[in-house]
Amino acid sequence: MTADAVETTETAGGGRPWEPGEHILWRYRGNAIDRIHICRPVTVVQDTADLLAVWLAPGTACVKPQLADGTWVHREPLPTRYTKPRTTVPCQWMGTGVLKLARPGEPWSVWLFWESGWRFKNWYVNLEEPRLRWSGGVDSEDHFLDIAVYPDHSWEWKDEDEFAAAQRAGLMAPEQAERVRTAGRAAVRMIDSWGRPFREGWEDWRPDPRWSVPALPADWDRTPAHMGS
């Protein structure tokens, strides 16, 4: 795949569909910056006009942010978590894999988590920018606020403290924060009505045992042509 291949917005419906088993990149830009700071190679499960489903396999080599002094982000106290200098470092996805489901234009993706032995744990609604699709994968921006959804249909907000801290640090303007809250309320309505994808039985899905674990390419942070050079 080359950086000058055709890119499309996720809602445009252009570009060729990815085939099941194909490897792509699921990436997030840093908040308030254009650089990629999270990259996860994933395997395509399904790619249709109304759903992109991908599998993040255990042991996948990824990239994530780290504070410049070597502190892991989640270990830094909230008052300084989003103000100290950062860099990116290679890492490995630990634990069980994650199935990610994303519908075009929706400002969230839904992740499924399992315990060992494929005992279903929960869904996770990750509030984010609608994904921008390009030849090598999809790019988004995480919005900090999330919703955990459990098999008994109960749910709870997650990371509200990080959402507030990001606003105090200037990573999210008040107008954007209100859009994220609006998106969260829409997601809650979807949960309360047990809409897609919760009613579709994805918790019983299993990866094809023939699939290999995707490799992290050396140019994982390459700039797609739609963003210029």
C-alpha cells in the first residue's frame, strides 16, 4: 500500500472493500495535533457499506503514547497527565483480543472484550471522531469519554475524570466537549433500545484460526495523501 493511494471519508462509500483476513491499520491522532500517536494493526472481519469489523489479536505489535520521561500515561496523575511532553513507543497488545465494530459516520466504535476461554466480558463504546478511511486503514481521534455495557444490558460512563482533565488541559474546546456529550447521549439511547450491534450476537463470534497476527509496518505513522505531505 502506498501513501498516494485513493483516500475517502468513511461516509463516502468509495474505495474497494477490504476482504476478510486482510490486514489494515486502526489509528488515532493525538488530541489537538495531527500526528498519529496510537496505531494498532488489525485483521478485517467484515467490510460492508454499513459496518467495518476488525480483530485486534493478542500479542499484536502496536504503538502507543508514553510520557517523555518514560512514565506510562495511565500511571501519571490526572493533573499533569495531559500537560507533560509525550512521545510514542512500541508495545504489545496484552491479554485477550478485541473485536472492534464501526458504522460509517457514527462518532463511536463498539469494542467487544472476552475473558480467557472466550467467556464474554462486556462491550465498550469508545467515543471518537467518525473514522477517516484511507488505503491502509482508518484514522480517528479518541474523545476520552466511554461507556461500558454489560451482558445484563446495564451500562456506565467510563473515564469521565479523563474527559474533564483533557478539557482543563486545553485538548478539547467547550464546543467539542458538548458534541462529545451529545454523541454519548445518542449512544446511550442506542444501548437502552438494545440496537445494533448489541442485538446481533457478535459476542459469539470467533476469529478464523488460519489468520496470522498482523505485523506493525515501519511506516505505521505515514501521512495519507488526503492530509498532504
